[in-house]
Amino acid sequence: MLKVGLTGGIGSGKSAVARRLVERGAVLIDADQLSREVVAPGTEGLAEVVAAFSERVLDPDGALDRAALADLVFTDEAARRRLEAIVHSRVRARTAELVAAVPPDAVVVNDVPLLVEVGLAPTYHLVVVVQTALATRVQRLTRDRGMSRADVERRIAGQADDARRAAVADVLLSNDGTLAQLHAAVDALWYERLVPFEDNLRHRRAVRAHQVILTEPDPTWPQQYARLAARIRQAIAPEELRIDHIGSTAMPGLAAKDVIDIQLGVSSLAQADALAQPLAEAGFPRMPGDWWDTPRGAGSGRWAKRLHGSADPARPVHLHLRVTGSPGWRYALLMRDHLLSDPDRRAAYLMLKRELAASAPDSGAYATAKDPWFDEEHLRAEEWAARTGWRP
């Protein structure tokens, strides 16, 4: 099933997005609601909270006084961590129970207010962040919830800021307009991304671009790589393998196909094969067929590898699994670092890319047409490595 993490600051309108996704067919798991369930009267969770914070966090009926508890923990980091240790483990367990009961073709939306703070982003196939101007959030909370401005500002200060949330966001939904505009954005997300993403995930189908279209440099490519790499690390745990951003999107200022190239170093191709299933389940299915890199240097045999892609229709990925220390593994890192170090050679590469994209827009022909240039550039790169003492 497709697992989507939904978050946003207090007053951002996250609940409105969740409701619209449910209307479109999503299964909603509300972490805030579960956090109430696990500390309801008579539960072990409530007993542990009382043991940690005393009976002053109970109301006259013996239920948890959430306002009193919030007053204690929002100004005391240690107290908040104690509370999170009690509640979050129980919420995770209950979430797992609910997910286990969901059909395999479902889109499961996890509404998690503290998704960023708890570090849960890599556990989802996609993270959606609802972002709203601070002044709008303050106005909504004072008007709709009757909160004082001081209380609102204190709650907002106790959460991750917009920059931290944006860093984990695959999708940023702005909620500064009307409800109709928000619904339109959610509908587009559902039909254009979530539904095909789920279908690709279930059928282990990777997104592939057959036409070469160069896009101008995107300053968010490194951030996108970081999110993808975090998911890959989550998927292959407990293995601790080297992951690198390679290819043109790893070079600032270089126009490129909008495909993030990632290299995962493995001990053997057998290990790569063993990782195929967890990677596919994380949204990185293996590309069908046999794959290898064009060898550089006389007498070299072909450089075998495994190639995975992305099931996300809006984020194509080439995930290259190469044996650590192998010629192909080293070459990918060498060419990246060589071109990063030499603006003139990088400019020459960009000129070649533009010429070939215009004359050979088919991806296969485009890749083959670059081979003579790379054969020559590889020699320059090796000279640079020897001169500078470069090591991968």
C-alpha cells in the first residue's frame, strides 16, 4: 500500500486536507486521535503519564487534562520527551494494527502533527506538508479555537518551523487561499500523483522517461536527493551502505534531465539482489532486464550493475547498485568530482548535452552518443585524480 505522511503546523489547515483526501478514497490514520486513545481512562498509557507527571494532569472525572499537561511540557524539553516516550510507542503500535487491516491497494494517509519532530519522514513513500502564513494561522486559532495570541505563539514556537517542515516535504500544499483552491490542489495531488503512485508501487513498476528533455538547474535537487537517500537507508536497514548523489543533478548549475541519479554501494551483486524486495516496497522497484555500464579503458569487460527506478510518477530516479570499489562504482564518483572541480569541462559537457538533446532526443540514442566524449574525458579525469590525489 502507499503510505503518505501528512503534516503541518498548528492552524495550517492540515485537517481540511485530510478530510478531502478521505473524500477522494484515502484511508486516514489520525495520530492525534490515536494519541488520545492510548491515554484514555483505564489505559496503561494514562497510568504511566500520571506516574510521570502526578495526578495534577487529571481532570475531576479522572480523564487526562490535556491543557494542564500541555502547560507542563511545552516549556520543559525534558518533560516533553518523557511524554513522547510514553505516547509515541503506543501510537506506533496502534498504527501498525490499523495498517495491517487495510487493503493492499489502499492509499494510507497518516496525519501526524509531529512528523518532523519525531523524524518519521523516511518511513513514508511521500510526505505532504500543509504550509500557511504565520499571520493566517494565528488568526484562525484565535478566531476558531478561542486561543489567546500568547498561547498560539507559544504552541507554534514549540513545533518545527516552516523551513524544517519544507526540508522533508515532497509536496508543499499552500493553504493561504480559499477552501475551493485548497480542494483543487488536493484533488490534483490525488489523481495525478497518489493514485498512479499506488498503482506503480503495487505492480513494482518504475517510472521511465523515454524522451530526453533538459531542464534548467533546480536548486532543490540536492534536497530531493537527501529525502530519497533517507528512504533508501530506511529500506535497507540494518545494512549500512554508502549512498551517493551522482550524475548531472549532483552538479550545481548544470542543466540536466529531471532524473535524480543515486549510487548505492553493495558488497556484491548477490547483496544487490537481496535488497531488491525492500527497495521495491519502499518505492524503488527494480528495472526489468540486465543492466551494465559502458566500460572505460581498453580490455575492460562490461561493468554489471543492478538498476532500480522510482514508482513516484512525479519524481523519476535512477538508483544504481554497484559493487563498492568496482570500476563502475569508482567511475561514477570520479566523473562527478572531476566535473565539479573544473568549470570549463563542465561547460563543455553542458554544450554537448544540449547538442545531443536536440539531435538525439531518444534516451537510448542520447546515452550512446555521449560515449566518445566520456571516453576522452575519462582520461582527463584520471590525470586529475593522479595530480590531486583524489580518492572516492
